[in-house]
Amino acid sequence: MDMQTIVFYSLAFAAVFSAILLVSLRNIARSLFLFFVVLFAVAGLYLFALADFVAITQVMVYVGGILILMLFAFMLSNREMFRQLQRGTAHFIAIPVWQALPIAILFLTVMLYTALHVGRNEPPWITASREAGTVIRAADNTVEQLGVHTMTHYLLPFEVVSVLLMMALIGAAHLARKEGDA
Amino acid sequence: MITITHFLVVGAWLFSIGLYAVLARRNAILVLVGIELMINAAILNLVAFGRYDSSLYGGQAFALFAIVLAAAAVAVALAIILNVYKHHKTVNPEDISDLKD
């Protein structure tokens, strides 16, 4: 095993184990900090697919924005939650858990089967791309290419996303305003 | 050598864990974290397949759009959760059963 494989496997295990721990812990604050670990590990995995700009965006948007928002929301709404947690463990193994677990495992099985299938017989477009030499190489300047394509070929999705961001901004501001002063 | 199967397997795990969080957790914030995990798994697949498309960079471009969508969704959802908490004094989705008080 070379260095690359070892780093990939450690990042993948960090992501998956932190995610499993995240959904099984009962303390919400710890879960949110584990989410931090998952996001960093997944950003590291993006680097292995030669998507450096996406990895940086992930760290900036998710860790810098979304996680802080979630911590704020947690701290603003946790008083009742702590009381619920202390009140009892009656719901510790609730019905939804043993219903949810088989559903999740079934999804996992189907997707693992598909992934291994894709690994065995490669899709024809990937083979064609490898033969044509249009695979992204480590030396390519991804940021420049992404900028050019965003402004030319993907201009319509870019505009749609910007309109959606504005809608989300207005909607969030509307929801967060005080009751009464409409 | 890191093949595409490696990425797909990690993505499958993350997606299933996110699905479990959405289905089983009793806290709206953790349900949201589960949705984010599933979006991250999808982005990982986009990026992994996008590696074989250096003419248009489709995978990476749409990964960026997906990150933007996730951020917008989280902002609105957290505003809704805080409002729901103000009204019902709980963020457990099972206790929130009425649309109008």
C-alpha cells in the first residue's frame, strides 16, 4: 500500500466512523462537533478526486457557515432538550429505531451492490474519456477551468442558483422577524 | 490506486447513515445534520465521477451548486426550527402535530 491509499483509507474511516458515532450519541453538542470531523474528512476525500476548489468551498461554506448556524440553533433551543434527556430513557430503543435501521441497511446494501457493479464493469463513457485523455490530471488548473465553465456553459444553473439564494435570504429574514411588525 | 469504487462505497455509507439520522433521531437539528450527510454523499459521487470529464467539469461545477443549495436550505430550515421551538417549546418532530394553534 502506498502513501496515497493509506491517507485515503484513514480519511474514509474517519468520516464513516464519526458519522456512525454522530447518529448514535445522545448529546447533541457532541454530535455537532463530530459533524465537524465528518465535513473535514469528506473535504479531504474531495482532494483525492482532484477537486481542490470544491474541498475549499466545503470547508468555508459548511464549517464556516452551516456548522456555526447549527450550533447557534442548538444553543438557542436546548433548554427543554436537556430536560427531556434527563427525564428518562423510555425512548432509548424506540420503535422508529428498529424500523429505521433495516431501511438504512437495505439502502446501504443496494448502493454497495451498485458501487461494486460499477467497479467491475466500468461505464462506457469513463472508458471513452480515459482513451480520449479527457481525465482531470493533478497538474490541471481546476479553479480557472471552473470559473470559465461557470460563466459560459453553466451560466443558466448559476443564475437559477443565485435567484434561489435570494429567495432563501428573503425567506429566512421573513421567518426570523419578530411577530407583529409586519 | 484509488478507483471510483472507493468513492462510491464511502458515499453509500455516508448516505445510509444520513438516512438513518433522518428516520430515527428525535431532534430536528440532527435530522437536518442527516440531510446534510446525504447531500455530502451525493457531492462525493458527483466529484468522483466528475474526474473523468475535463472538457466541461460538470461534476465539480454541480458539486459547487449543490453546496450552495445545501447552505440555502439549512439557513431557511434553521429559521423554521427556531420559530417552531418558540411556538411549541420542543424540537422533537413527533410532538409537533398541529399546523395552526
